[in-house]
Amino acid sequence: MFSRNRDKDTSSPAAPAAPAAPAATVKRNGVRTAPSIISADLVVHGNLVATGDIQIDGTVEGDIRSQSLTIGEKASVNGEVVAEDIVIRGRVIGTIRGRRVQLSSTCHVEGDILHEALAVETGAFFEGNCRHSEDPIGQASAKSAPIAPRPAMAPAAAAPRPAAPRPADSSSSPVVVGDNGVVVKQRPAAQ
């Protein structure tokens, strides 16, 4: 029943190979695997990296990168989330990058979302920016994006800053918007 048919009778239609894998399992290299689960009573301080699925029901203080990610209703994540498929039912504070992102009605998301496809259920809380991208996973994260241009732009951006007017009171600092649109708060010079 579960092995290949050794009979040479090809007149009967071929049976489907196997039913589609349930949401909790993934088929890689012909092997089904269960998701890695962070249970409700577990608190993780650090980054999680997996080639398979992760289901978060506890608390994660760090970045998560996986193939598929499900964040449960009582779960909390404080960090960047990167995965092909992301389902958020709980709380996420940080950047989310995924091909398919689903915000359930019970979620609370504070941060930016970079996605290929985005679904938001009625009642979901989302505070931040969302942007469509053809390759959201391959793009640099929001944390590292401003770092890369700084060395090349530092000489050009440094010239206008000293000419910016300074208030008479050195306790408050003016806000300067550079050419690249980055908001920089100038600190008073050391005296």
C-alpha cells in the first residue's frame, strides 16, 4: 500500500503521491519535519536561525530567520523577523521581512514590513510602514541600511552640518535633514 507498485499494469490511473503536507510540517529532501517550537513558558535572549519552520508561543528578545514562522497569540518578539512565510497572531516589535506576511486579527505589530504579499485581517494592530518588494528577504535590513552609505556620503554630508544654525541655548539640539533624507540630531560641541 505504501510502496511502489511492482506490477506492470499501467491501465489504472496513478494514485496521488501523498496528500499535501499539513501546515505544521514541511517536506524537504523527501523528509517531513515538524516545526521548532518555542513554548509559552520559554524566554529566549538571542537570535534564532532555522532552515525549517519555527513556531513561537513564548518570548524572543532577538532576531529570527527561518523558512516559515508562526507567532502565536500570546507570543512576543522584539527584533527583526525574516522568513518566506510569516503568520503573526501575537506581538512583534521590529522589522518584518517576508515574501508572504499575514497579520491576524489578534496581532500587535510595531515596526516596518517589507513584503511581496501582505494580508491584514480586520482588527489587526499595525503601526509602521509597509513596502512592497520583489525580493524582501534579500534586501538589507532597516538596521543595516543606513550604515552602508555613511562612509561614501560622510565627506559630502559633513560639510553642511557645521554651517547649520545653532540655537543660543546649547541644551537643545536642532534637527538637520541631510541630502539622503536621514534625520540627524546634532549634539552640542564639547566645551
